Amino acid sequence: MKEFIKNPKKLFLTDSIGALLCAFFLGFVLVGYEEHFGMPVYVLYALASIASVYAVYSICCSIFLKENFTPFLIAVLIANIFYFFLTIEVVYYFREELTGLGIIYFILELTIMLWVILVENKVLKGLNKLKDVND
């Protein structure tokens, strides 16, 4: 946690890697084995597309930001919260079609996403404390 507060670029980089992995699994792995997971292909592509946009945003933040990370981290946090609840809604909507493997996959994804949201929130609070001390 302290490492991310000292260097928020690492958090953006970590977030982008996670989003890329999510996009890869949804857009390639699960799509290729849709019958084993039960989520419709068009939904998997939509979720993968959103994750891809998040990955591009986070990698751009990691590369181009030099200071004033807070508003960009707030945007990532809000986007991840939105994606978290969207995923819950999609899983609930397609609960009848999902297989056991699909349910396991989405529970794991949601668990990881919740952890990321909590870490980003703690880093944001740490950055704000650091800013208050420096002001």
C-alpha cells in the first residue's frame, strides 16, 4: 500500500495489467468456451471492451502523469466501482444460463475487483493525507 502511495504510477500500471487480463479472459478465453461458462458471447465482448478501455486509460495515466494523481485515481476508482456493479447485474440477469464454472469465474473476478477497489480507495486516502501534510 505504501509503495502505491509513494508512487501512484505503479497503481495505475497494476490496474492496467488487471484490466488487460480481465479483457483477455472475457474476450478470448470465455468466448472460446462459452458453452462451459454460460455467459452469452455478446455480453462477454461488451465486458471485455469496457475492460480494454479501462486498461488504456490506466496505462496512459501510468505513462503520462507526473503529478496531481488524485483526480485520475478518483476516475479509475469510480470506473471500477461502476464495472463491479455492472458485472453483478449481468451475472444476476444471466444467472439461469451460467454454469458452475461461469459462477466460479465471476465470483473470482468480483472478489479481485473488490480487492482492487479497496486498495485504490486506501491509496486515495493516503494521497489525500500526504497532500494535507504538504499543504
